[in-house]
Amino acid sequence: MAISGFIIGIVAILGTGFSFIVSDIGTFNPFGWFNWFNIPVAIFGLILSIAGILQNKQRGFASAGIILCGSSVIIGYLELLAGNKL
């Protein structure tokens, strides 16, 4: 579970960064919808990472997954609050 949470965290933070970069290029953001997909995926990865910590297996991957998924959720939510959506 720890490794899957870590991998989902990598995908989520890359998706958040991609959406943020594309929204800063122009005034129209065709990928603003991506946050609505990315935040639930990051929350799922956060749950898997927490389960990996509780199992006491591969704590490094689980900790990294918590950091990546948590930051992806926070940044994606802030983007939605700022109005970077369709």
C-alpha cells in the first residue's frame, strides 16, 4: 500500500503542477477540470499512504506519499479557490 500511495502521489503532484503551469500560460485554462479529477485521486493516495504507515511497512515510501498527496490536495484546492477552473 505504501508504494501504491507513493506512485499515486507522484502522478497527483505532476497533474497539479501541469494544471497550474497551463493555467498561467493563457487566460483560458482548458485543463482546469483536471483538479476535479486530481483531488479525489490524491485523497485516495493519501488514504493508501496512511494505511502503509499503519502497517509499519516501507515507512519512507508511505511518508513520501503522504507529503506528495497532501500537497497535491492543498495546491489543487487553492487553485480551485483562485478560480482556475472551467
